[in-house]
Amino acid sequence: MNSYALMVEEANKKIDSHSKKYLASLLAEYSRVFVTNQINQRLYTSKYRSSEEKQVLQHCQRLLHEGWQP
């Protein structure tokens, strides 16, 4: 595996880990529907998100859609 592929894999692991921690903390306090709505709203209403934050929010959307549980 080349160095670029390793960097991408590490970045994906970091996003996955951060997304799951973020989701777990939100789901501990709020309903799944509320969390889903808030993530969708944050993702689609702000034009100035950092690339990493946008990736985390998109990954959270996928996890929620797939039924991920903390």
C-alpha cells in the first residue's frame, strides 16, 4: 500500500472514531430523531464548515441511516 493510501485510511479511521464519539455523546442526551434533524440542519445551513467537520457530519448521517448504536 502506498503512502497516500495509508494517509487516506488513517484519516478515515480518525473521522469514523470522532463521528462515533460525537454521536454517542449526543444520543446519550437526545432522541435519535432530534440528533438526526440537528445534524442535517448543521450540515445544510452553514456554508463555512471546515472540510473535516463536514466529513464528520456526513459520516454521522451515514451512521444514523445505517442504524448505528453506541
